Amino acid sequence: MDIFSSFKVSASALKAHKTRLDTISSNIANVETTSTPEGGPYKKKSVYFQSKPISFKERLESTLNNAIQGVEVTKIMEDDDPPRKVYNPSHPDAGEDGYVSMPNISVVKEMVDLMSATRSYQANVTTIKSAKRMAMKALEIGR
């Protein structure tokens, strides 16, 4: 694997984890949203990744061992879990029984996911920096 291949793989991971970070941030920001344009409370969203398929052209131009994959976001899905019911009769979105449908989002779980995504993002940035340092050292050898 050459240096540019490692850049491509890490760049695809950075892009995917940015989407993951944005989605987690949206979940945390909407933890108290009780009504949406679609109706009902906000629904938690989750990001799904898969390895990025190699195009025919890329496979043809390289040997199988040098084929670069990477990662990509395949879908962002809304959670199907029922909303939490919270008793608050003074809330404007409260039903006849005084209960409000709240998003079924755990801030603690979202923060753990946020930390995990941040660490993954940082690991890929470190990979790019390391590859860059190796390239610079290789250029210094030629001087």
C-alpha cells in the first residue's frame, strides 16, 4: 500500500465519522423535542457503515493486494422504539391523560457514542499525520 492509499482510506473514514458525529449531535440536541413536522416526537437516528466497494476500473488498474477499499455511510435509519411517556399535564403537547411523548434517547448512550466516534476520528487523523511524516522522512533521505 502506497502513501496515497493510506490517505484515501483514512479520508473515507474521516468523512464517515463526520456524518456519525453530526447524527449523534442531532440526537442530543433533540432530546427534548416533542413535536416534529412529521408529527410526534423526534426519532433517534443511527448511522450504518460498510466497506466501500472497489470499482472495476480501480481493480483493473491495481493488483488485488493493492486494491483500496475504505468505508462509507450506507444509511441513516430512524429508531422504531416507542417514545417515552412523561407525566407533565402543563406541557403544550400533553395528551388528555397528561402524558407527553418524549424521544426515546438516552443522553448517556449518545455521549458514549460521541466519545467513540471522536476517538475514531482522532485515530484516522493520526494515521494521516503519520503517513505524512513518513513521506517527509523519505524525501529527506533523497537530499
